[in-house]
Amino acid sequence: MRLTIRSNLAMRTLMFCAVNPGRIVRKHEIAEACNASENHLAQVVNTLAQLGFISTQRGRAGGLTLAHPAADIRVGAVLRSFEAGLPSAECSDESANTCPLAKACLFRDALAAAVEAFYATMDRWTLADLVADNTALQHLLAVPGRDIRPTCAGRKPHLELQAAVA
């Protein structure tokens, strides 16, 4: 499965906010740290705000922050929000399907099961799991001039996920 740029930017944005807790971050800071177009990022930020993942503040002192604690934001929920309407293959899109095998092929069922397994795995991870005790990420995403302290200290990914990636 390949994620869209929008999903990738959404996760980068959320991680940036999580690494800089208690601070309103600015779109240009995220764009610079994440090597992203500020215009493209603006669309992602707007969607994240509409979906309730972040809170935005307009004006000179404006920017964005997480709307919920990082431990309450599930990676699967974020990815579903950005990827939900996209078919995993042509045959998953009834209106655009031109595959002559569609009526007999079980590949669509196999893909659907794989996509569900992907989301089930991503549902086990929280934003806090991605940034907890991740000093390298904190150095990359911390706003300059801010002391780098462990975020979500002591939070560890779920044991079954640790074993799966080992």
C-alpha cells in the first residue's frame, strides 16, 4: 500500500505538533522542517482542523496545536480520514472499473482484507507512540530555541507491535 502525499504530510504535521507541545506552531515552520510546499501543507492543515485533529488560531500570533493529547490520536484514524475515498485498485472502484476479470477474480477480496489488516495495525499506534523517547525525531522537528525534552516520556509502543517490527 502506498500512502498519498496528503496522508504523509498529515502525519508529519501531527508529529511536528506533538514534538512541540504547549506551543502554537506555524505552518512555515512545519513546511521547512518537513520539506513540504506551504501551499500543499495549507490544504492538509485545513483538513486536519476540519476533522478535529488540530486546533488553529488565526492572526499574527496564530498557528496550530494538537486538538487532543497525542496519546488519544490513533494513526489509523488519521490515515483513514485521508485515504478512505481512494480505491486500493481499479477493481475496488465500481464506477471506474474496466477490468474484464472483475466478475471472477478474487484479487479484490484479497486486497480488501490486506487494507483492513493495514488499518487494524495502524489503529494500535498512537501519535504518542511515534514521538515518545524519539530523540532523533525531536531534534529534527523541534522549533529552534526550544529545549529538547523527551515528549510523552515513558510511553512505549504496544508490545505486540514491538515484536512485529523486530
